[in-house]
Amino acid sequence: MNTETMAAAGSEVFIKLPVQAPRAASETSPLVERLVSVHGATWVDETSIGAWAAEGGDRVVLFAGDAVQFPEGQDVAVVLPELQRCFPGRFKVAVVPREIEQDLAKRYGSQRWPTLLFLRDGQYVTTLCGMHDWDDYVREMARALAMPISRAPTIGIPVVSATALGTSCH
């Protein structure tokens, strides 16, 4: 009996398709792995990012996010080497392992995925979130690379010395 005959007779047809096991949330995607293995990006974590960034110059750190929940992070991993070609020798790239992205992103005030974190001479510059059209990406990269060092937009309360002269909140 063929499929049309079974459908007409009210029978159900089940087709078995090969199904790939879902990737663990902490597992790195092949496109992010390729950014490191083929394009020379550096893996950084909460202890190594400071030393890597302090090596000098402009640095861009990719927080790709979960590949299933934020598929555009994979697009950014593919586009980032092309952006490096548009700005030859202008910046080095690092990638944060998936399992520690959340905690490290908080350090720099980032709450969106994917995010490119810009650092210069070990200090925060800005972030660029999401995937963009090519012309917009080139323009935003140029803008970010031209920005001065600033303060990361983290949550915090400024601390003022109790012995500071002439300081008052009133």
C-alpha cells in the first residue's frame, strides 16, 4: 500500500529521519571553533582576558551565545574574520568559552547575545550587539575602533573616600 492509499484509508504514516543529538549548552559550535583554529582568535576566560587585553592595541572579544537560542552569534563568528580584513592589523580577536560567557559578560555590562566587546590597551571601549548588515557592520566597527576608552556600563555604586576634601552629595 502506498502513502496516498494509506492517507485515503485514514492510516498514519511515520517516516524515520536521522536526528542529530542536541548539542550540550556548554559545547562550542564548529563555527566558533573555526574562528580560533583557522582565523587565529584566542580563547580567553575570566583570568586570562585581562592579560590578553593588556598586550596592547585594540582587542575584540566575541560573546557568541548559545547557538540554538542565538543563531546570529554563529553569523558573527563567520563575519568577524571578514571585518578583520577590512581593518587590516587594526585589532586582535578573542572568544569566550560558552560555559563562562554569562559571568564574564556581566563584568563588562553586556546583557545581549551575540556581543562584540571592544577593549583598548586593557581597558573597556564599547560593545556592539547583534548581527548587522554588512555596510552597517563596517561603519559600526570603524566607529567603535575610533572611540576613546570609557567606563564599562556595569551596575555599581561609586565609592568616595570618607577623607576626601570638599566632597558632598548635597
